[in-house]
Amino acid sequence: MQNMNFLVELNSPNADVRFSAWRAAGDMPPALIPEVGKLAGSTNPGIAKAANEALTTLAHSVGKDTAAPKRAAVVKGLLGLTAASWPLTLRVLAMRLLSGIAGDGDVAPIAQQLGEPQMREEAIYCLERIPGDVSMKAVQAAYASAAEEFKPRILAALGHRRVADAAGLCAEAMKSPNKEIATAAVKAAARIGRAPVPQIAEGPEKADATLRFAEAQARQGNAGEVMRLYKSLLEDPAPHVQCAAVIGLSKLRTAEAAAAILPKVKSPNQTVRITAQKAWKSMA
């Protein structure tokens, strides 16, 4: 593909020509990324779309193979498009594309945008998708200086990734007078499952945290704690919580778990009753 021809075709008034150009963008030299970025800001919606699709095609072309020769250059080019000098819509697209191809060496510039209100959600989403410890260490490091309203999102990311090292941070955040932060910390700690079951006032949040913590304990093979946690939820006011507890108990496949489920086979709630009956049969 000739560089100039590609840009001319992407900027063509003919929709078919633009389409052919973006479909072939996997062969595009990464050096053209800034020029394509300029076209993405075109006032012509057709040209802007073609440029955005070309960037997406290029990113996907190196996404499957971590050893792809152009991968590092594509990542570098897309990182350049996340700078504040570019339009917000383009910055968002570039960050989303980076979420599938960025690596440890790209964490620092991405993490810098955790402090920017317009880009922090995109940045943390991107970091969540970068495997390994480096990305999550950056997320943890950002917590102390993060805006109060963004701290629950940081805690959620740590919980989603089940970052064991973040258990202490979660324990401290549970003490926050800000209810949203405290609740997010409880949920994250429950997902991580590295401390005693997180405590919170009665209600949906407590049941949710207990269920998540039980799941974490099950992954760690702590059958006794799993049994205790699920049994504590069998009389929860919410039928769906009871059902979740029944299903969790059934996976233990023990006589004690079966005995705990048995009363629910005759539950006055139809959903709970049917769930318990199916769980009972699955254990037979």
C-alpha cells in the first residue's frame, strides 16, 4: 500500500473507496497513525468514520499476536492519540484500542490519565484489561490522590482483578465515612477473598458481599468457610439470594450441604423451591 494513496483513498468522497481503504488498514504503516488521527476529526462524517475504522482495523491486526512486528509501533502511535491535544472522541477510541494491545511498558502513560476527569474511566478500563501486576500496582498507587467520586471505581477494578495485595487498602477504605467508598471497598474485599468476610450493615450490600466472598473462598478450597457463609444466607429476605446460596451449597456435594438445602425443597417461594429441588437432584 502506498502511503499517500492510502490517505487519499481514506479521504475520498466515494464511500466505496473509503471502505476499501479502511478494510486494508492492517497493512498501514504505524507512522501514518497521526495523519489518520487528523482525518478522524474531519467534519465529513463519512471520512471521520473511515479514519476511526482504519485505526480499529490496524489495532486488531496486531491484537492476536503479541510478537507481531508492528505491535510496539502501533501501541506507540495510539498512545500519541491519547494526548490532550487531540479531540476527546479520538482520545477515547485510542484508549479503548490500547486496552487490547498495551503491555507493562505502556502502563505509566496510561495511568497518568487516571487523574484526568474526562479520561479516567477510559484509562482504568484500559488498565484493567492489561494482564499482570504492573497495571494493578499503578491502579493501587493512584488511589490515595484520586478524587473522592472516583475511588469506588478504583476499588471496583481491584476487586474485578482480585488483587490480593489490595486487601489492606480495601480494609482501610471500609472505614471511610463516604458510604459509596465503604460499600465499594466491601465488594472489592469480598471478590478478593483474602480477609475475614467484610462487614457492612444489613441489606442487599451485605448479602452481595457475602456471596462474592463465599465464591472467593470456594476458589481457594475453604469448604468449611464456604458452608458457613452460604448457610447464613438461606433465610435472607431476597429469594434470589437464597437461590444463590442453594446453588453454592450444591456445588460442595457433601452430606452437610444436602441437609442444609433440604428444607428449601418445600419453600413457600416457588423460585426458591424449584431451585432447591433441582439442586437436590443434582447432588443425588
